[in-house]
Amino acid sequence: MGQYTPPLRDMRFVMHELLDVEAELKQLPKHADIDADIINQVLEEGGKFTSQVLFPINHSGDREGCTLDQATHEVKTPTGFKAAYQQYVEAGWPALSCDPAFGGQGLPLVINNAFYEMMNSANQAWTMYPGLSHGAYECLHAHGTPEQQALYLPKLVSGEWTGTMCLTEPHCGTDLGLLRSKAEPQADGSYKISGGKIFISAGEHDMAANIVHLVLARLPDAPIGTRGISLFLVPKFIPAADGSLGARNPVFCGALEEKMGIHGNSTCQINLDGATGWLIGEANKGLNAMFVMMNAARLGVGMQSLGLTEVAYQNALAYAKERLQMRSLSGVKAPDKPADPIIVHPDVRRMLLTARAYAEGGRAFTSYIALLIDKELNHPDEEVRKEAGDQVVLLTPIIKAFLTDNGWIATSEAMQVYGGHGYIVEWGMEQYVRDARINMIYEGTNTVQSLDLLGRKILMDNGAKLRKFGEQVKAFVEDNGTDEAMSEFITPLADLGDKVTKLTMEIGMKALQNQDEVGAAAVPYLRVLGHLVFSYFFARMAKIALEKQDSGDDFYKAKLGTARFYFARLLPETAMLIRQARSGSASLMALDADLL
């Protein structure tokens, strides 16, 4: 069903030509021995696994879905999922970027991130099982006790056990301050956890021996609101000190959610009935610990939509080259055939190039962020670590919201290329659209990400982090402003940078009088910033492509053409978005709720 070819050439371009990852890693003692050959070899092997093992079971997994045995509370994953996971574990993929102290391979996150793009292209529903495990690993690695780390991390790193995060309850999603799950202290230092959680991805399955649930709950004397939330480690099977599995913990799947997409992933309603758990981090400070996992998940969700954007583009492109419909408006292009392939039509080109541009821009952006995280975690200079961390904090909401919005646009456009066949299950395109839609919702809806970006990441520090990124853009503009060949990219980039500065100040001043102005402007504002980031990276990529367009490698001509399309056709969206952001809250809030 369909096809998937890992975009290794573009990944190498981003790694080696755009970001010079090898030189950047030389500054990090932990990764100083990682060179381009190692990066290329890992990506090539990752491409084989994703295209040959995961992709063939994507469509069938969507059609089959997961099944729950109500008597045993056990979930069976689609045919082939468990075997694929075993291959994944045997090949050592779960350990790729994990700490060698716990059995990991210690490779940089920037490599792991590229591997996850390929996994998401090949099979998003399957990839969510190990993806959530990696988030649980990060949380325990940062906040677990030495005993918890020694017992649980080697199992998560090896892939023998998987992990989840249990936040949402039926009456509260984003507003976690309303959650009701309870944790009763026990004499032995453990806790009895009771409550109900919903929408728990990979909450129960047959792919691994144990599942480590990270559960938010309240202690008996906890303050109200988010200040009274604690985080607990609740395993499916309670392990002995040597890691062998003991008693079944009363944390069960009560039902599987019937979903629009990602059918191959078991999205569970989880019931905890006095389940044994252990506190992670400090009491009543569970959100601080959980945010490590949530931020990893937000980057991961952006990667999901990037992966879908790429695979949808590839299949739409192949179809457009083969499907014959009508003749070109400018004259017959395939005289030996009864009609021309639809790729000759301008609007088909628009749809294909939209998906291509969003894939290539997203790949550059997410690779840059992954490299920043490597610097934040490992650079010997504290100031470099802080600056990298500030950029990650600022740009993470954009990765989650902008890339998932783009993924929805791109998969929809790719499906449209197919015409009526795009709506038919057998072609596989409608699955990408259904799978992409959830990414805009979970791990904090895109509205929540927009409010976080504008309200917390920008206005709360008077734009300090944004100015730092703006200085980076400005430096690139100044370095290339006199290059006539770059003017078609530099001029709109500089113009948008100026407009973002003015728009931010304007919204900030309005917000001093009425906080609803932030809510009214946040979503279009984030999208404007997303385009600023993309235009910056496309300008950088265009500079490289211009220098090498006569090298004989058509890759650079294609890169330059994609950049020109982005600036001509996608970036102008910002004019509308800026007007929307400036329009204020009055038209949104004027009507009484009863009149809506």
C-alpha cells in the first residue's frame, strides 16, 4: 500500500551542510567522536528498518486496530506490531540516544530525532509505543531516585519495558489543576493510587513485558490546583529488586477509545484501584517533573506531523506523475498518451510543493532544535547551555503547533492530489489525514501552545528570548544583505522580522489593558512566528543551494526551487495572520454567549 523512501539525501544536507552537526558535536565532549560517517550509517540503517519493517504494517494496522479482552483487561495490538517491536529491541534502537550508564548507546539527540521522523513516516501509530517510553525515560533520568533509576531505566532503555504518561481525566484535560486521582501514603514509603485516566496512549498492549505508568495524583493534604499535584511511578507488574516481575498491579485498561485515526495505537481508559506507586521527585511538585516528559512529547508530536507530511508528499508525487487527466493548458506534454499526467497542472504543483516545503522546512527546524537540546545538555560552557535552553523553551510550542498545523494542511493537499481516489481507503492517503488530525489536539492543543508562546515565553520576560532569536536572524540578514542573488530571500525575511517586533509590542501594550487580547491574538501570532523561523531556515538553505546550483547535482536546483516557492506562495500568509492578530478581542467577545 503506497510507498515510503527515507529522505536520506535531505537529512544529510540538513545535518552536514546546513547545521554542520559534526563540527557542533566536536564542542561537546560527550559526542566529540561522532562524525559524518557515523551519522550517515545510523540514518541509513534506520531507513531500512522503517521502510522495510514498519511501513508494510501501517495500513493493515490501521484497518485491524487493537482489541481488548474485557475479562483479562489485556490488549492485543495489530498483526505484526509485536514482531516489529521485537526487531526494534533486538537491533538496539530504543537505546540510541540514552545514557550509557543505563545501557544506552549515548548518541546525540539530533540523530535520534531524525530516526523518529522516519519511524513516524512509516507508521505513526506503532511509533507511539516506543516514543512514550522515551519520554518516561527522560522523566526518570531527570527526577527519579537512584533506586528508581537503577531498577527502571535499564529496562526502558533496552525496550524490555515501555512507558506511558497518565495525565488526563474525564473532567479535565489541559486544566490539570482539576484532577481528582488520589494517592494514599503507606507505611513502607509507597502509595496507593486510585482514580480514572482517559486518552492514555499505549496504556495497555502485548508488545513488552511490563508497562511503567507515570501518573499524576493528589496526596491527602495537597493544596488545591496545580500546586497540589504529585507524580507517581506505577508499574503494570511490580518488579523485584533484580528486575524480575512480581504481582500484577491493579492498574487496568477499562476500555479502548474509538478514534478517528491512529487505530494501531491502544488509546486506553485506565482505572487505578489502589495501585501501588512510588513518588517521583518532590511531593506536590509533580508537574515540574512531568514537564520533562511533556516537553519531549511536544517535540515528538511535531515529529509525527513532519513524518506524515513527508510520506504523504512522496505518495502524492508518485501518483501525480502517473495519473493521466486532461491536457496541459499550455500545450500537450505527453503526445504519446491519451492525456497528460496531472503533475503538469499548476494547482497540482501548488499542492505538491506545499507539502514538500513544509516537510523540508520542518526537517531543518526540528534538527536545529534537537541539536540545541544536545548543547543544552552537554556543552561545557554554562552560558552556551543557557542560551540553547532559552531557545528550546521559546521554540518548542512552535514545533508542536506550527508543524502539526502544517501536517494537517499538507496531508489534506496530498489527498486532494488523488481526487476521488484520495478518499478511498485502499490508496492509503486518507489514513494520513486522519492520523495527522490528532497531532493538533494532544500534548496541549495548538491554542494552548499559542497561549504558552505569547503569554509565557514572550510577554512574561518582555520578549527577551524572542529578541535573542531575532538577533540571530538579523545577523544573517546583515551578512547577506548586499548579495544580490540572495535579495529575494533576505528582503522578505528582514521585513517579517520587523513586523514581528512591531506586532509583539502592540499586543503587549493591549494586553496591559485587557488580557483577552492575548487569547485573541495568540493563534495567528504563533503561526506568524512559525513562518519567521521557516523563512530564516529557507533563506539559509537557499544560500547553500545558490552556491552549489551549478555543481551538477540537481538536488540543489530542487532545494532552490522549493525555497522560492515557499517565499512566493506560503510566506505571504503572514499578511493575513498579522491583520487577524491585530484585530483584537472585540469581535470575538462582543456577543453574549446565549447569542452564539
